[in-house]
Amino acid sequence: MTHTVFTPITLPNGATLPNRLAKAAMEENMAASGHLPGDDIFQLYKTWSAGGTGLLITGNVMVDHRAMTGPGGIALEAETPLEPFKQWAQAGTQNGTKIWMQINHPGRQVYAAMGGQVLSPSDISLDMGKHSKLFAKPSPMTEAEIQDLIQRFVTTSVRAVEAGFNGIQIHAAHGYLLSQFLSPLTNKRSDQWGGSLENRARLLYEVVKAVKQALPEKIAITVKLNSADFQRGGFDSQDALAVVKALGDLQVDLVELSGGSYESPAMQGNTADGRTLDREAYFLEFAKEIAKQAPMPIMTTGGIVRLPVAQNVLDEGVDMVGIGRALAFSPDLPAVWKTSPDSMAILPDVKWKDKTMAAIATMAITKRQLQRMGKGKAPKLNLSPLISLIADQMRLKKLTKVYRKRYAKG
């Protein structure tokens, strides 16, 4: 039976989502003081929950404030005040929308300017060509650090549920820490956490098991996974299928398939191994093959801006459609599609020679839209990539200073 994007979906744990469209996670960098969600985040999520998307997945929330993907990030730890998170959950669950918290540890993908901890399975630095110096060299994790990390994922999950979030998404994609353990390019360990795929995936499985044990059954426990790293010799689609099957044995409620990392930003349509991705629904080819054998619902994300493409994802046997940047430029796109199915979101296309700077500029334009919505303004479609990049760099510089000061005080 073919579903439309507006058909509800019931997950293995019995929870029902109102439709098959999800706002995929985008990094907001909009935290209020102390790594907490504030008014801007509440307003942004109110805007999205009024826009017709059935599920909102938050931008990544850190399990440890000592390791952040960016200085304006949000962290939820054992001692973090919970009230702002309750307000966030409330903002994101209006109009019957569900909200899941994406939780993450960046591992080695931490900007050197931030200071803080830079951990990874091994001591392999990011290779960003002439931009490599932007990132610090990581330290290989000790057994104690690995056990502490598992506990942190549990703590963040439990507190998110206390605050009113309907589910958890464990981020094991895009080259962040759990993804670093999965990849043979970044995991050169010879202990139980490295070597075979089973060992490289062990940390993800242990995190899932521990979180599952700590949470009530009605809470969705989901994973974001790369369909491939798009780097030669990296985590590939065969590995992804094996991991998806194992996550089925652990009764994960949904897997979102994406791809890439900072070194190979496939999630923006660019790869390091020369493979070309579709102009929309970048990872559909991988997702539909994995969905045929997956024991749980599969969602895929990547560049979708039109209803026929979203519908095609479902027609190919994938269960849910993740939409990211399109909802930064058209926050009510799903509601619009109901009456104007031909409408599409217009995304910036930054065609610079320097691929890394183009990717950073694209992110900067997207973040400016999120900041506008956080202030209650409509997105603005004709922002200059260069001005956006400069404004974002200045903003991040200022936030980095604040973070370093706070970090120095412990």
C-alpha cells in the first residue's frame, strides 16, 4: 500500500507520528547563556510546529559541554537546569507535532579555537586540506572515558524525557564521535572497540542498550546513521546495512540514513570520493536498498525541496522523509504542499571554487534564516553568501570568546 506524505505512521514502540515528514536536525548555534535553549529557540520551534511537519528533530544537543560542535550550542547534562528544556519541548509539541531530541558528542570535529576536549577512537586529525588547522588533534579515548560517554548519553536521554521530549535520536552520522568509531579511517584501535565492524559498532550498540534500558517504552529511541562516509576506505553501505540489522535486534524504533562528514560534506550534496549524488533526496538509492531488509522504519534526509520528490521517497519503500534546509527557508512547506503541491523551497547554491568555504557559507546563510525566525521574522531568500559568511564568523568569534571564558572557569 502506498502512503502519502500526510499518512500517519506508527513506530515499533506504538507511538504514532501525525505524518511522514520530519524536520531533520540542523545545527542552530542559538543557545542562550549557559548552553541553554532560550526565547529564540522557543520561537523557532513554535514556527516549525505551526508549519505542518509531523516530527521535529532538534539540532544536536551535546552530552558534554566540554566538547561542543560550536560555541552557540546547547548541552544537557546531569546538573543542567531543566525548565528551559521543558519550554522547548512545549514549543515543539504544539498542533499535535512530536519532538525528538538529537543527542551527540562531536569527538574530533571540534574547532581548535574552542579549546575543550577533543576525543576520538584514535589520534587521527581531520584532513581538510589547507583548512586542517581549524581543528585540533584528538586524543584516543581511554576505557574510563568510553564508559563515562555511555553514561552521559543515558543522562541526557533521561533528562530530555523528563522535560517532555517524545523521543531521542542518537547521532552516529556525519563524522561525529560515534561515527568516528564506526569508520575504519578514524578507528585504528586494537581493543574491543576497534578492528572488525562488530567491534567498531560496539560503542553505538552499548549506548543504544543503555539508553533503551533507562527510558520508558513509549519513548522513541532512534539512530542517525551514515548510509556511507563517501570517503575511499571508509564506512560503506554494506557496513550500514549490517549495523541497521543489528539495531533492529536492539529494537530501535527508526533509523535516519544520511551521509558524509566535515571531510566529505555529502549531507550538502558534495563528496570526497568523487561520487555524484542526486540533486534531491541525495541518499535515496542507499536508503531504498537498506529499507528492503531493515527491521524498523527507515527515514532519509538530504536536499528535498519538492513534494513529488518527497512522495517518491515513500514510493521507493522508505517510511519517512527528512527535510532540513528547505524548512529553514520555507518553515511551513508541508502546510503549503497541502493546498499548493507544486510549491518548492528555494535553497542557496554557493558555487565557489573552495568547496570547504562554499559549504561553510551555505551553512551561514541557513543559520541566518534560523536566527531571523528566532526573532519572529520571516526568512529572507536573497542573502549574500559572502556577507553571511563574514557575519557568521564574527558572531562565532564572539561566542567562542564567551565559551572559552566560561570553560576556563570550569
